[in-house]
Amino acid sequence: MAAITASMVAELRSKTDAPMMECKRALTEAQGDMTKAEELLRVKLGSKAGKAAGRITAEGVVTSFIDGTVGALLEVNCETDFVTKNDSFLALANAGALLIAKNDPADLAALGALPYSQDGFGPTLEDVRKGLIGKIGENMSFRRFKRFSSGEGLTSYLHGTRIGVVVEYAGSEVAARDVAMHVAAMKPVALSSADVPEELVARERSVAAAKAAEDAAVATAAGKPVQSAEIVNKRIDGSVQKFLREVSLFNQSFVKNDKLTVEQMLKSADTVVKGFTLYVVGEGIAKKVDDFVAEVAAQVAAAKQSN
């Protein structure tokens, strides 16, 4: 058998972009034949990863890492819930959060280029990701991350592996962690009413206006008096203000004591929350819904045509 040298492995890796250990295995199986090894990789890993790249990754995990006042929150996606329990996948996700906190990558590409080895794959985090796609047989991707380094206190809360929150605070960590749990449960969109994105406010105002117009049409059809424009505008403003209270953290009723708002709870604990980040796995990703009946019908129709 031909000796497999480091230069041969490097050459195959440059041709295929496959993980180093996979290149070595392919060369060993091909007995040093570079062309055959490349073909083996494209069949075993390259084509598999290529096909996987087009599949939706709406499952996954959120993981965090905090070291003093530096931390990270990361979402890593996969195709099925089964993989979220895989030790190798979880190790990859946890390593990603640590690397973000320690290295401050500019974006996902920079994150993937950071040095990391696992399960015989490497030498970068991206190489490990690609290697695990081939090993596990399912697409996986780093979707988004946020690094924290403002000098504020940090605490996190993970609800299982699907919801993750990091809170930036000054004061009591116990109170801040309670806020993190609250955020995971109630999912506010901003700290205060003034911080709610204008597009959300405009959308809520539009909904309230449409509801008022519908009520006016019903009243007119029933021969009942229609409210004045002034009253209608007050109703619309009231609906918008109610919405703002419901989606802003400080105005929400605290989940552990609904007689207090979150703002009141924090004041009693002499704690200030400076910001929060909430990740929910797959949020905003359109999941593929398989129509089993239609799939079977298509297979039957295809079989009839072939006969």
C-alpha cells in the first residue's frame, strides 16, 4: 500500500474542501490514488453535503457562554429534532458559543474560520461542521449569534435547548436571571414602550383602525349610531397603548408575581436591566411540511405510467 503523506492529504483537501481526516481516509481506501480518492469523497461526503445544503434547517439549539462580563448567544440549526440530542452536534454548538466569546468574530464566515477540532474533523469550526454533516447525514448550520462585551453584568437562561436569553444588567444577578426567565416565557420585543420598533406600532395602529372601521360598518348596517371620529381615534390610541404595555419588558406583569410589573420588581431589587437578547430556535424559518398522502399518490401515479 502506498504511503499516505501530509502533502497528499493537503492536496486532496485543496481540491475538495473536505475535512482533513476525511481526505486521509479516502486516500487510504483508494490506496493513494488521488483521482479515486477525490471520487470517493464526492460520493461519500461532497455530494451528501451538497444535497444537504439545500434542505431547511428549522430545528436546532440555542446555546450560551458567559465568562465575567463577556459572553455569547448562538443559534445552530439542523433538520430534525433527533439531531438536537446528538452529543457531537451539541459539542459543536457549545464550542461555537465559546469561540464567539473568546475571539469576537465579525460574522458567520469569520466564526467558521476559527481553529477548532472535534470528532476527527478540523482544523476549523467550518471543517468540523462539514465533517459532521457527512457523519450524521443531516444538514446543520450556524444561523446567528451575538457577542456581549459592554462591561455590564451578564446572565443567561436556557429553556431546554430551544429558547435562550442573555440579560445585561447592573445589580442583583438573581433578579436579572429572573428577568431572563421572564423574557423566555413572555417574549417582549423591547425594554420599554419607547423602544418598540415603529413598524410594529404602525401595524398595530392599522389593525386597530381596521377594527374600528368594521365596527362602524356593522353599526351602520344595524341602524345604530356611529361613534364620532374623536372617540374612534381615542379607541385606536387606547389599543396601541395596550399593545405597547403587553410587548415592552418593563411594563409586563412579572411572571413570578403578577401584582408587580417587571420594572417594579427590578426597582425593589435595586437592579437595572440594560438590555436583553432572545433567540427562539427556527424563528422566522419556513418549515417544510410533507404531504404524505400526496407523496404516495404521486408514487402510485408514477408506477402506473411506468407499467
